[in-house]
Amino acid sequence: MTEITAPQEQEKSAARTPHDIFLTNLIANHILLFTALAATGKSYFAFILVVPLLSFLFLGYTFIRASRIKRENSEFVYIHWQIARRWSFLFAIVIAAVVSVAILGWASHTYLGLMKEAAFAFVGGLSFLPTLISVLVLIIIEMDALNHARAGTLPTWAKRKFLGEA
């Protein structure tokens, strides 16, 4: 069983980074950018594809960085990257489902003759709404993790998973 010493300010700052990246993806990309593009109507609606593309870039960076960080350098920072990676993986599954449903909706309209309104209802009900709910829940979860990073602590579940504490 490993005990983490109190992290220095530099470690706290480094531990906040993965949470800041993930929250930027959730808030700036999935709420602000999506809303701005969706509000433009048909004129810029094609640019809505930028949202999942940016999201995959944010998530990809988190996955790569979390896999390359060394536990020996700072266990506190390492664990916070793993926490962000855990929630990023869940969100990557949600985004993959959204893209899949959107492609199915487009294909159903284009090749199977599904009415445009029905395709929009299909895509909206099975992708955009669940994404919005998951974004809001993940914002709350990540804000808690960010608060732990600022305070120099770890969530109880992370202590159990990464440090083997009971």
C-alpha cells in the first residue's frame, strides 16, 4: 500500500491539466460551439461535424498523454491523468455512439427513403439528447476531480483503485 505525500503547488497545477482539457472539451466544444453552430440554421449546419472531430482530438490527446506519463515522477499527477482518462474513455464511447447514430440516420434518409423529419427525430433522440445528458453529468464529475486536484487530494475510489487503500 502506497501513501502519497502532500503534493507541491507545481504538482497540483500539473494534476489540474487533464481535468482542464476534459472540461474544455465538454463546455467549450460540446455546449458552446455546438449551440453556436446549431443556432445558425442551415447556413453553417455542416460545420457541426467540427464538434465530434475536436472532441476526438481532445480525447486522443488525453489518452496519449495519460499513457505516457510516468508514475515514478509524481504519483499524484499520474493518478489524476488516469482519472481523466477513465471519464474520457466513457465519453469516447458516447461520442462514437453519436457518430454511429448520425450516420445511420443519414443513411436511412438517403438510401432507405426515411422522411427527413423522422431522420432528424431519430438522430436527435438517440444521439444529441443522450450526449447532452452525459456532458452535464461528466461536467459535475470532472469539476469534483478538478476540486480534488486543486486541494491536493484524491477521490476515495481512486485511492482504492490506484493505491490499493481500503
